[in-house]
Amino acid sequence: MATRNHMRETALQILVPIAVVVVLVLVWHIGVAVSGVPQYILPGPLAVANSLYNDWPTLGPALWVTTQITLMSLGLALVGGVGMAIFLVQGKWIELAFYPIAVILQVTPIVAISPLILIYAPTTQSALLICAFLVAFFPILSNMVQGLKSVDHNLLNLFELYGASRWQTLIYLKLPASLPYFMTGLRIGGGLALIAAVVAEFAAGSAGAGSGLAFRLLEAQYRLNIPRLFAALILLSCLGVVIFAITSFISWLALHRWHESSIKREN
């Protein structure tokens, strides 16, 4: 009985969002058909689907470029954010000295510093990677620092009582305890990395065969090819949903056996 209820709940969690999306697409189709809006202003879902199919040789490689930049920048942000967080919590003066620098990088709009990055970076792709990294870096860093500093003081005292070294305390206590905070930073950083990759490409104005979806959006806008523009937007949205789903699944795998945020209540 419990297994059947669990399967039913899982099916509802999948079917309800799909049903809502289908309803919204139907409303979109009916609204365009009834109002007679020209395709160059608001194309219908069929026109967008047709453009997505016909323009896939152009949009597919652009999607892959954007995906590569997003995933690479997220990976660098994970390594850099975790490493920097471990460094900052080693002492109060270290955090006071270096944490403001990370804050300055976060609060400075990426569009404002992207021209400088484009000047000093060896290639346009590396400039896009740096821009996306800077945006995704701080959420991971801040969440990881908060997690490392939120360890139960009684457990810290227990480790000190048994003579654990600083690295033993870090590996066996602080890092496991900060895992929920890290997973939150991972989910936030994944979405921000995609946004930053698109914004950086807008600022860079990169073009050509190695361009991402941001350039294809601008290209479709300049040519008034609105169906292709909508198709590129849908691909970006789907990529963002996939990244969020993957990071959420990773978070569930890491936390579902012991953390309250992922354990199902029994009452």
C-alpha cells in the first residue's frame, strides 16, 4: 500500500507540471489563432516548433556551446568556491582580509566589467568563461562559508577533546555538516552560470560558427525571425530546467538519507 501511494505521488509530481505546460501552450495557440496576431510579432507554438526543427543545424551547435560554457564555469566555481571557503574559515583575520574582495566581485555588475575581461582575456571563449565563473562563484562561496561556520559547537568541542587535528575536524565534521549549504549554493550557482554565460555573450557580441544561443537570439531579432528567437528562448529555458533538475537530484542523493530537508515526514 505504501509503495502504491509513493508511486501515485511520484506520478502526480511529474504529470501536474506537464499538464500545466500543456494548458499554457494550448492557451498560447488559441490566443494567437483567435486574435490573428502576425507571426513576426507573436508566432504560435506550431511555428516555433517548426522553426526549432528546421533551424536545429544552427541552434543545436549554439546550444552545445552555451552548455559547455555553463558547465565549465560551474565546475570552476565549485572548485574555487569550496577551496576559497575552506581558506577563509581558517582564521578570523583571513576572512576579514579576503571576503570583502569576493563581495566586491559579486556586487559589481558583470556587464560593467565584461569589456575589461574581453580586453585582457586571450580569447572570447575564455572571457565568457571568466564572466560566468565570477557570477556563479560567490553563491557557492557564501553558502559554503556559512555551512563551515554553522557546525554544532558541542561537536567541535568533542573533536577537540579527543585531540583531532584541524584537518581531521575539517574532513570528518565541518565538510559533512556544510553539505546542505553546499547543495544550496550548487543549485543557485547552476542557474546563475547559465544566465551569466548568456549575458556575457551579449556583452561580448561574439559571432560566427562557435557562437552560443545568445548570438542566435540577437541574430533572430535583427532579422525579425521571431519564431527562431522563440525557439532559442525555449532551448535556453529547457537547459536551465535540466541544470536545475540535475543539481536538485544530486542534492537529493547526498541528503535524502539523513538531512531534514530531504527526509519525508512520517506524520
